[in-house]
Amino acid sequence: MVFISATSFAQQRPRELGIHFGILPTGTLNAITDVPGLKVGQFTKIEGTNIRTGITAIVPHGGNIFQEKVPAAIYVGNGFGKLAGVTQVQELGNIETPIILTNTLSVAAGIEGTVKYSLGMEGNENVQSVNAVVGETNDGFLNDIRGMHVSSAEVIETIKSAKSGSVQEGNVGAGTGTVCFGWKGGIGTASRKLPESLGGYTLGVLVQSNFGGNLQIAGVPVGEKLGKYPFKDALEKSDGSCMIVVATDAPLSDRNLERLAKRAIMGLAKTGGIASNGSGDYVIAFSTAEGLRIPYSAKSGELLQSEMVRNDDMTPLFLAVIEATEEAIINSLFAAETMEGRDGHKVEKLPVDQVMDWINSSK
């Protein structure tokens, strides 16, 4: 088992192979960490033949998040999942902890670790309620999920290990044991940078891909060509889940963050995802804009003042989140490697060379 530095790898990605997703430019790293101040931590747990799981932590800013909450929203594409903390975010429009992604039966450990981390921060000595936001997908095909091998201590260490810089993709963190479109899935990330004429804002996406459907890449029906698509026969299933985390430095209200989150599902659809009956498809969106942070402690009657993006200026951000979500999902597939896990189950990596031949021949 290993904690993974956000800056310790090099890998080839779809964009480097000539696949482009949309028209907007990416950020410097083409990762969620292009959003200034945001950090990502990952813990990968691979032990013996049956343990294939992990944790991914997204830390919105480097301060005390409980004391300086960030505006946020959650959109539910399909609710077959266990997203802890959702109702308070929907009610108050903010997030007060790092966001944790893990496996389905480790959500409790995610909550405990996040709460302990928050209570232990300087300035939180008198805090008696913490709304931990913990999302999941089910990695039980490759991982001994019933063993509940993620601990609260590992969650705390993952948060503390969070770094800026490049984010490793594929079989890492919460994506260690996931399956996507019948191939090995995992963690994926991407970003977009709006031109100054459209605000100059940065938007980043991180996904934990573990869902099914009819895979499409750059308009090529890859799922059909590879013979992996829903209802091919009576036994074929397309259930699963996808956690999508959207971050931006654009100063957005929680209402417009929800509108942004809704568009991320369009990015999932562009990859061929169908939000099946048994899929938990959730989007968590937040803004890191310093002027919008919500203080935990304020004088009674004190008014909050802030400047926010107008409704009329949201369209470029809508396009950005669709493009970045699509690319993040495909990035997760290209980075993932073949994995064998619980009870000898094996999931193959996407045959990238074959996929690229089809894409190149379709140009």
C-alpha cells in the first residue's frame, strides 16, 4: 500500500496521442489542480490477491476549510449510491471539509477520518458538528469490499498528503479497483482555461470512473467495435457509478454551481455513459474564489458581501465542464492497467493501440 505524491509520475494521455475534446484550451497540467490552491491526495491499497482499493482526497484550499467554507452544490444524475453529507450541502450551499472518494463500504471510514481531521485542526477546538462529504463507487468485483480494508487513519493521512501539481490517473486511489465500460477504469482528471475575454477562469474535473454504457471516444463507437456494450446478451450489465468533482476559481453562487454540475452529466453522456438503474452518478461542484468563502464565525447581523458571475456569463463555463468531464473519463481509461483481484477476477485495460487505429482511420 502506498500514498502517491501528486507530482511523482509521467504518463501518455489521449490528448498527447492526438485526441482532442472540444474547443477550449486546457490548463497547464490539464488537471483539477490547475485550479489555484487546490490539492489532491491519493492512497492506493493493494495487498495480497484480494485487496484492491484506496482513497482520493480533494482539498479545496490550503486553509482551515471548516472555518472558511466554500460555496458548493451537488447534482444527482442517478441516486443509486451513498454520498454522505449531501443534504447539508444542498441546504446551506457550502462544503466545510475535504472531499473524500473511496469504495462503497468504506464511506463510514471516510466520514470518521474526515471528521477527526477537521476536529484536530487549530481553531476547531470547540466544534461539535462536522459535515463530511464522502462519495463512493463499488469496487467489489476486484476488491474484497466486505473486508472494509480502508481505515479512518488512512483517510487522515491521505488528506495530509494532498499536493498541488500533476495528478496520477488510472489504478490509483479511489480508482484502484474500479471498472468502466467493461474495461479497467480509475481516476481521471482534466481542466479548461477560459480566455480573458470570457473571464479567464480555470475549471477542473476529477472523476472516479466505475460505470457502464456504450463507450464512445472522439465519435468512434468503441464499445460496439470491441463487443462490450449493454444488452449484447441477456447477462450483460452496465450498472456501476461515477463520482465527478468539479472545481473552479470562478466566483459562482451555489445556485450556479448546481447548474454547472448538471452539465457535467452531459460530459459523461458524451462518453456513452447511460446512468443506468444501478449507477450512482453524482457531481460535486465548488468554487475556490476567496471572495466567496463563508466564515464559520461572524458577528450577529453581519452581512456577507461578494461579487459573482452573472447568469448571462455562465455559458462558457458550461462548455468547459462538459469538455473536461468527457476528457477526464477517457483519461481514466487510457491510464488504467489490467488488474487481477478478488477470487481471481481480472479486468483488462482498454486496448489503446486498437482504439487509436480506429480513431485515426476515421479522421
